Amino acid sequence: MSVNAYSWLSDSLVVIKRANWYRQPRTVTPLANSQVIVDGQTLVNFASNNYLGLANDPRLKASAIAAIEQYGTGTGSSRLVVGSNELHQQLEAKIAQWKGTDSALVFSSGYLANVGVIASLVTSQDIIFSDKLNHSCLVNGAKLSSAKVIAYKHCNLQDLDNLLNQYRSQYRRALILTDSVFSMDGDIAPIAEIKKLADHYSAMLLVDEAHGVGAFGRQGAGVISQQNVPQPIIHMGTLSKALGSLGGYIAGERNLIDFLRNRCATWIYTTGLSPADTASALTAIDILQTEPERQAKLWSNCQILQEILQIPIHSPIVPITVGDIQQTIAIAEQLQKRGFLVPAIRPPTVPTPRLRISLMADHTEAQIKELGAELLNLRVVNGTK
């Protein structure tokens, strides 16, 4: 008698629900002034990575519409066939100039960029040193590469140095992976010091600037820029957070980018980024380079919340631990009843549950003060990381 090959899915879902890990997307309708509608309720959005408020900027919308009118809604092919247009070339040149590198390569998502690039650069003959709190795309890219993977203690230079000293000489190539701003903890990697170790041990260094771009550095170029880290570095970033569009990129030396065009499967075998996304990203970078007041407003908002809660805030990402999964969900629900969308981030996304506040440039001072007052009233701030 045959057995239903899919019956295990129901059992797995029961386990997920019992552990309070079960999640489903909610339909969100964006409004002006950092507000959204969720389940018919208007909320102040403290959950978005739209750090500079550009996702609703009329100039990005106009660029996207104009690109659709000229180039259509999709590219229809991978970049190496007929899916590459002049907008892609303009965006790659713009990113390279902005990041201070020789060249750049645009991907259809940041996740694809990391997974594909890591697997292209190292193989079973090589070794990867990865921060223990790195984003999933770095972790999975390392696994898929078939290289030896060693996780070093979070932002711990001494541990990284010890591991490099112990293992580096046993492998052909070495690659160090780190986020610049850690997406669930909001802290900053000591990239300048990591780069010194990379140079000393002849290791490549890939820095994921997904949450650093826009908030840090001259013209929002990121933490690498802010820390004045010398090249060569493999710069990774997304177009979908502070830049308000969609897609990802790798920037670096000319030979690196040329190599990736010929060896990176997640670029070679993927349809090129849509004209609308490409054009809006171009406009977003122009805005970053000409309107420093957006970045200044973001940091002013961070300062307001820091003064209210009396906690150190290192980035627009503010994690607050409030107890176990059920307690965290309950606090998030209470905040929603009071008009604030603050997500409860749970395992397996993070090892320990927490509220994750995301500050944006278009939050008003009043909105931040109201959120701060609610957090104080709920007595959850003492658990802040």
C-alpha cells in the first residue's frame, strides 16, 4: 500500500505552530508619513528597511514609469543573452563611482548576489571565515560553495585572528564574510580591522552592506566608506532597502567583476533586473549624492529615540529583547493596538526573540516620541541589547 509522500508536511507544520515559529505574510498598504494599513488599521510603520523614505519618493516613481514606457516591464532574458540594456550599464557605472571601485555588477536580488558570488569565489579546496551572526544569504552561500566553513565569534577580532592563524595555510584561498550592519542586532562590524587581518593572511573580504548603505558614509556609501577602509574589498549591497528599489550589486576590482560575469551562476542564469527597478535605483543614488539632509534626518531620529529610552543606538536598527517568544509576540500585539507596527522577530530567523524597531528618515519627531513613551509604559526597555 502506498504512503502519501507529502504527509510529513502536515506534521512539520504542527511542530512549527507548537513552537510559535509559524508565520504568514500580512497584506500591507503604504500611506504617506511612514504609515501603513494592516488588517484595516492605520499604523505607524517601524518595521521597514526603507531607511531614507525613498520607496515612496515621487522622483523614483517617475523614473520607473519612464523606464517602463521606453523599455517595457521586463528584460525578457538573462544579461548575457539579450537581457542587458543601457540602464544596467548606467547603474553599474554609477554604483562603481559611488562606492569608489573599478566596476560593479547588478543582480536581480541581494540574496542572489551573495549566494552566487561566494560559490563562485571558493570551492572545496578553500576556506571561509564567517561571523556567527551573519545574514542567511552569507551563511547559505558559504554552505553551497563546498568550502570549509568556520564561524568566528561575533565581531571578535582576536578569535578571527586565531582561526586565520590556525587554518589559513592549509587551504588554497580564504574568504572572510561579514555584514557591515547586522540586520537583527543593529551593531557595526569593525571592517577596517578585519581588512587588516585579511591582508595579513592573504584572504579575500566580502562585506554585506545591505543595511549600511544610505545610513553610513559619505553620500550614504556605507560603513566601508565611513571607516575609510582601503581597497580591494568585495562590496555587496542591495537596492531594496535605503535605495527604495529592488535588486543587489557587487562592486570591486575590474578583474573580480569580469570573472563574476563569466562564472557567477546566479547572475548568468537569471533574467536581468527590470527597467523600472534599474531606473529607480539610479535616481535613488543621485538623491543620496545630492541630498545629505536625508541621512542627517535619519540620525536625528536615532538620537531622539536614544534620548528617550536611554540606551545606545548604533544604527537605525534597534533590537529590544522582552522575554520568550510568547512574551515578544504579546508586546508586539500591544504596540499594534496602540498604533505602532513593530515586528516580533522569532527563531529560526534569530536565536533569541526580540522586537526589532527600524527607524526611517520620514518618521516625525512626534511619532518617535509616542513610540518611546509606549515602550517605557510597557516596561520593556530594560531588556534592550
